[in-house]
Amino acid sequence: MITTAGKRIALPLLLACACLSACSTPEAKDTGAATPEVAKTGHVPTSVAISIAQMKFNPDTVTIQQGDTLIFTNNDVVDHDATALPDSAWTSGPLKPGDSWKVVPGASTEYFCSIHVVMRGDIVVE
Ligand SMILES: [Cu+2]
């Protein structure tokens, strides 16, 4: 009696499980194929904001992953720039108050404001 009742419940359960796994398998494959970079590195590229205010980069040191974007925004009342050290591998050029500028640093670097050379920052690319 108990065995028969168990089989009656077990069969629909088995069918439900078989359907669920059959339905979910192609979905998982699609996700993997659509985002190969994420699957490989485990990192979704993101953006990190750096505010320029009161003659400082804030934060002045950022740690990012390869492929991440830095967005510099001049929130000060005078022009500034962001320029890679030591060889100006990249530079924003002058940023007026309110201006923003993006860069995807390829490697760790120090940088400064070439207009106010005491303004410095550090980018660590992991
Ligand atoms: Cu400056």
C-alpha cells in the first residue's frame, strides 16, 4: 500500500524534474555564450568615478580591474586635467568646471594635474 502510493507521487515528481532540467539547460548555455569575457575573467567591466575638487583628486588612489573605466569630473571652480605619469601616455586635456572625461587605463600608473603639478593620484590596475 505504502509502496504503491509512493510510486504514484514519485512519477509526477520525476516528470517535473526532467522537464525543469530539460528546460533550463539551453538557457544556461545561452548565458555562457553571450558573455564569454565574464565567464573567463569573472569580472564585469564597471566605471569608477573620480571627483576633482578643492585641488585634489578624490579618491586619489583607486584600484580597478583590467577593462574598467575611470570617469574624471571637475567639480572645482578652476580648470584641471588628469595626465598619466611619467610619459603622458594619456591625458584628459584641460577640463573646465563641470566637465567629465573617461579613460580605460591599460596598466597601473601614477597621474597628476599638469596645470597644478602638486595634484597627484594613483591608479592600480589588477
Ligand atoms: Cu589642477
